[in-house]
Amino acid sequence: MAVTEIHPITTTLSKALDYIQNPDKTDEKMLVSGYACSPETAVFQFNQVKKNADKKDGYLAFHLIQSFSPGEVDYETAHKIGQELADKVFRGEFQYVCATHIDKGHIHNHVIANSVSFKDYSKYNSSPNSYYYIRRISDNLCKENGLSVITEPKEHGKSHYEHSQDKQGRSWKSLLRQNIDKCILKAKDWDEFLALMQCEKYEIKQGKYISFRADGQERFTRSKTLGENYTEEMIKNRIHGSAKKISAQENAVGRNLIIDIENSFKAQQSKGYSQWVKGFNLKPLYEPSSRVSEDFICLQASIRAAPAISFSIYSLPRITIGENLSASCEFTDFR
């Protein structure tokens, strides 16, 4: 059985390559090999390809890790499987260094591949789908070599890969949380929320528990497994608790929607949204009415029990909102 993960290298490529080739971990570098490059000069050769392709920005390389169960595989077989995995994942188009570490209780392979192809100068594209592709290849190689394979992942708990991806915000569940949060901020009601989630390319299954499946994801994810703030009931509460309509007088200027900041889930989640709400609530006080003359602007603010406000075009209000959200104004004459 082998567990796999992949992540980009953004800095210190030389240190990463030095680490995986550590003689103490690789039987004096007997378990280190390179493809289309020499392990000793891989940094220079990787950079030369990027220079030729004029692609020096972005990720420096990708680090693939394959970990085996303790006692299940010998050193040479593990290294051979690591090379075969790298050959299939990177399709013979990207330089890589493969190193097998044997200093821990479990044998594991490290593969560092260039982010730019030496054949067509294209960049390696890593996505959530990449993990499942790598996992399938790794599982097939394990079967071919008589090793065990995980057939059904546990419903509860996180795999090593999911834990590492979750910390980086790139696991299926992390992406689902982010998209749910984003759609809640936009949605006015439950139906609009579902429509927005579909626009994010999620398949939705409604039953006892609502579940979502992203494009390319193998299994549905129940929202309740994301945390207490992501049950169907809580999502609905977060949507409906975000804005409160307050009846306005017939001649009130501007909007008839005042957002209650203190009870707004959205405002609590987003500092930017909170700032926007403050401006949104005060904006009607500065919008001119089309039903008055040029000499005077009549404004009325309906913040709960606040009275109507009228002032001269030459006067600007200074607004103070007390604990009960009632508004008081002081006027300064600038003439």
C-alpha cells in the first residue's frame, strides 16, 4: 500500500534537491536516480530549460511523495516503483530526480520534477484531479508488484494527502468550504445559493443530508462533514441572517434595505464586507431626491425608529449611531 501527495516548490529548489539526495537517507545515494538530468547538476539543468523556454516565473518544480506501509516492500522495489510512477505522471517530458529514503520506519520515495517540459516547453499543470490520477497510477503499480491497495477510504478522518492539502487550502473539502462561503455572501435565499453552487460546477444531491461533488471529484461530500457552520440548517441561517429588511416611509430616498451589522454573519466573516455595509447603510443620506428643488435636498433615513432628516444643500450632516442604532445629526454650515 502506498500513499501519495504532490505539491509545488516555490523557493529554495537547491535545498529541496539536496534534502532528497541526503546520503544518510538514500544508502549513500545508491537509491538516487535522474531522468533527462544528472542528480548532482539538476538545479542547473532545470534552470537551463526554463531559460530556453523563457519561463522563469511561477513554480520552480513539483515534489511528489510516495510512502509505503512499513515492512511491505524492499528498497530496490520501492525505488523501481518510484521511477515508474514518475515516468507515467510526467510522461517522459519533464526532468526529474527520484530518491528513496530508508532511514524511517516506512520506505518512501521523493520525486522532484521540473515545472517546465524540456520537450515542448509547456508547464506542468497540477490540479485537484492530478492527485487522483497519481493515486490510480500508484495503486496499479502496487498491484503489479504484489503490494496492498486501499480499496475504500474511511468516511471519517483525513488521509495524509488530504491533511497536507487541507493545510494549504487545496483539498476538495477546503475548496468546498471556500465556495460555500463565497456563495453565501452572494445569495439572497436558499434557491439562489444552490444556483450559485451549480455555477461553481458543483453537482448537488439533496436528501437527508445535502452533498456536493466538484467537477472531477469521485465521491460526493456531505456539507455537514465540513464543520458545524456547514450543515444545511446553518447555511440557511447564514444566508437569511445576513440582511434584514426594514420598512421605509413612502417618500424615503435611496434603498429600503438596511443591513444589521451586529447580526450579520457576512459582516463577521469578512472585514471588507463589513466596511462596505457601513457605507451602504449611510449612502441614502447623501443621495439627492428627484422630487425636490435645486436649492434644497430632503433626505429621510429609516434606521429603525430614526426620524426623517432635512437639511440645506450647503449643510453636511455628521452622523452618530448609538447603541440602539438610532441616528442623530449635527449640521455644519460651510457658506
